[in-house]
Amino acid sequence: MVKKYFAMLALAACCTGCGLLENNNSGFRLPVPTSSSGVMPKTIDPSQQLARTALVDQMVDKRVLFIGEVHDSVEHHENQLRIIKSMYARYPDFAIGVEYFQQPFQPFLDDYVAGRIDEKEMLKKTEYYKRWKIDYRMLRPIFQFARENHIPILALNVPEELHNKVFKGGMKALSPQELAQTPTEIKPANANYMQRLKSIFDSHPPAASFDYFVDGVLLWDEGMADAAVRFLNERPQSRMVVLAGLVHVLYGDGIPERVNRRLGASQSIVTVNGADFGQFANIADYALTTESSKESKELPRTGKLGITLVDDIASMYVSYFAPSSPAKMAGLELGDHIISLDGEPVTNLAELKTVMFDKQPSDHVQVTVRRDSLKTMDKELRFVVQLN
């Protein structure tokens, strides 16, 4: 089970991290830091109310509770919701900080929590399926609970445009205007964190050089810590639960270290999903068990149009039909440009996914297309597609 975890983590493109000299299928090794205290994390089961209560009680003199995750794990997000509900019962004045959204889109999260826009409009305006892509249904219960109880959701991440530029050319690649959007202070990674980042980089390098890769990770960490602490400084009585990838929280490195530095003291508790982490000293304060230890839980299958789309600059068009495609059976043709679904305009694949993310098999969807081959003035056609 431990090997499985490390393989998952290390290939998750920097939402990764672990601390064991351990071989795995991807052929790299992750180093264990030298422990100064040897304190083992406490393993708890978040499905048990007493365990959640004991954890939340530790927040009496702390400001931030980190819950590290593998992003596409249903069980990890279920644990987060359980703990968030217990936090709300004990300390209702708190916010949920998330890695999944980028800071410029904060107004749309505020509008969603306040009830001024609905879920799909929030997803479209935050460009969720363009910038994050993980199935939103995993996060949906957390976001719905926040909306129902008016709990602020804080977009922690830096803009993707800055981050991508740093991965390609380092911090020096940013213009003065772009640097103004980043934290004024970005501290180097400690030696243990650098070792883990080097192991991850060597296994799957997403940057032009290791130095640029480190710059990109530290921009992530410092940017998220900076956003969290700015919120907390404006609300001295508030607390925060931060949901982020494991690499950003393990061993207290990444975001926790930078939050504590900004707050001037150790103000955080670190929890990580995965009972197996309980055997590694100092990896976290708490290791969380999950209900399904042998097999990953999966979300129900969504309804499909049965098409492949080319996402062009101006529009999307059908380039392939799957076998028994319901869209083809309804009358769509290759080359059709999709204009709207159920009357909602869609101009790119991310917007289409926003409309389709909660559709079920056998649902009916009205698809409006533009067919350039038509000789008439009216080139728009409408079809009712029963999803498979």
C-alpha cells in the first residue's frame, strides 16, 4: 500500500510528495528527512465523531488546519468534509482555503457562497475545467456545505499564467508587472524539501530545469501562504482549513512553514490523508484513515455525448464519433460546431464540461450546432441527444 501511495503522489505533477527511500514502479526514490524529534503522527479515523472532535479541539490556540490530499481521491475529499463539518460546529468563524482556484477569480467564489450566482456559473467564471480539470463532483459536497453555511472559500493559488512562465524560465522571467502579483518574500526550500523536489523532478520533469522547477513550486507555496495569511490578518478571530496537495504540506514544509513564518509562530496543525503515513516520524501531526483501504472509491459514471471535439480558437467542432454515439444517432455530423447545450452558450471544451459535469446516463440534452455545409442562411440546427 505504501508503494502505491508513493507512485500516485510522485506522478501527480507537483501535487505530490512523500518521504521514504522507497523504490516504486516509476523508478525513482524519495528521501526520508533526518528527524530531530522522532515524533510519530497520530493516526485517526475521521469517520468517528470522537476522533474528529479530538482533532478539532487542538485548534483552540491554532489558526490553520492543513488537510493534505491526493487530488483525485474521493475518500480524501470525504475526510475533508467530515473535518470541515466538525470545525464548523466548534469554530464557525473560519474559511476554507483551496489550491484548486486562482486568486484573480476570488470574486466569483464570493458570489457563489453568497448565493448571487449558481454553481455552474461559478465554474464557468473561474475557468475551473480549464485551469484545474479534476472532476468537480469530488469537491461539490464541500462547496455546497460552505454555501449553505456562508463559510468563505478562499482561492489560494497564483495565476496559472505566472506559474507556467516561472516553470519555463524561473522567477527572472517575470516582468515587473507580473512580479507585483507575487509575494514580496519567497524563501528558499530547506534541504529536506529540496531533496524531495529533486526526486520528483527526476521522475517527471515538468520544467526546463530543476532550478526553474523549484522556483515554480516555491511560488505556489509562498503564494498560497501569503493569500491565507492576508485573509487571517484581516480577520484576527478567524481560523482556516487549507485543502492542498500532499507535497505542499508533508513534514510541515511547503505552505505550513511559510504560514507560520508570516504569522510569527507555530500556528498550524498538519494532517495528511493516508494511514500508511503514520509510520513516518514528523511527516504530519495526524494521519487520516480512509474507509476503503483496498480499492479506490469511484464516482458514478456521467452521461456522454459520444464525440471527440477539436477545441479551436473560435469554436469547437466534432472530429470523431464513438461507437454507438448518441450524438451521431441524434443527427450530428462530423465538422458540426457546438454552440450551446440546453440553451447555455459554450465556446470551448472547459465550458462544455461545466455544463455536462453532472449529467447522468439517459439524460436528454439539447445540442445546438452550426453546420457550415448548409446552403441556407439558417445554419443552426438543434438536436435532442439521449446520453449514454
